[in-house]
Amino acid sequence: MGKVAARLKVMPNSPDVDLDDLQERLEDSLPEGAKISRTDREDVAFGLVALLPTVIIPDEAGGTEAVEESFADVDGVESVDVDQMGRI
């Protein structure tokens, strides 16, 4: 079974959210078998910055759904969307 790299766009619910702390909580929330290879940041608007973690997951049924759900449950997260995805 191969692996997939998915870059997700995680929007915090406020510009006041500590992004370093949020990034750590996202890493802690990952389901088994998933890992973050890197995290970029993107200025959105009005001081709001999105986190763009690239997550490596096994290529299996369900895709990024488990990661998206775990990230969405993290305190301080407004939304989670898949930005890019591809096999590695």
C-alpha cells in the first residue's frame, strides 16, 4: 500500500489564536499512521493566518477524512479543507 501527501488548509477561529500552540495540538490530534511532514503559513486577511500542514497518510479507503475530522475537533479551529493531494 502506498502513501499520500495531503496539504490541508486549517483556518483558526480568530487572529488571536497562538499558531505555534495550535500547530502542536494538530500534531497531537493525528490519527494513527498519519504524520505531518511540514507546516506552512499563509496570510489570509485582517491578521488571520492559516496553517497549511502537509500530512502523510496511508493510501486507503477514507483518504483524508480521519485527519480532517481530528483537526476539526481541535480547539481554536474554524475550518479544515484539503488544499492539495497526491501520491508519494
